[in-house]
Amino acid sequence: MRKIFTVLLAASVLAMPLAATAQVKPAPAGKQAAMQKEVVKKKVVVRKGGWVKGRRLSASDRHRAADIDYRAYQLSAPPRGYHWVRINNNFLLVGITSGLISKVHEAR
């Protein structure tokens, strides 16, 4: 009796996926659902000279940056490992070895 029950149970478990897929009916030709996809392109706006804290100066920017005397421009003293540079009318506190921008001051 126990063997018959386990065989019937196994057969019903194996037959379940077939019964579930048999119930799926294709949509009639006149009632097909139309899907619309909308592609949104991301626009990146890059401002020239727009310096942001946490970014890294590129090698070309490092070469055109001029070290300045921070006292002459009434800037705070740079911490150890940093120095003030001037690019156009922007004063940047930059890490000497890493090139990371720590502070940005725009001159007017």
C-alpha cells in the first residue's frame, strides 16, 4: 500500500509542470498587446573649469597649475601633504601626491 501511494505521489508531482504549462493559451491575433519601449539617453554636462571637491587633477592640469603663496590671497594654511594652486581664477587645495582636490575657492 505504501509503495503504491509513493508511486502515485511521484507521478502527480512530475505531472504538475505539464498541467501548468498546458493551461497557457496564446493571445488571439486581434488582441495582441503592444509594448512600447522608451529609451532615455543620459546627458552629461561638463563645465570648463568647474572644479569639484573629491575629483582628481589630470596630468595636464597639474602642469598648468601654478603654486601660489596662500598668504598673499588670504587663504588658510594648507595641511601637511597639500598645497594651494591657481588655475585661471580658481584656487584649489590639492593633495601633493594624489592630486585630489580638497577645497575650491573661486576668485571674483
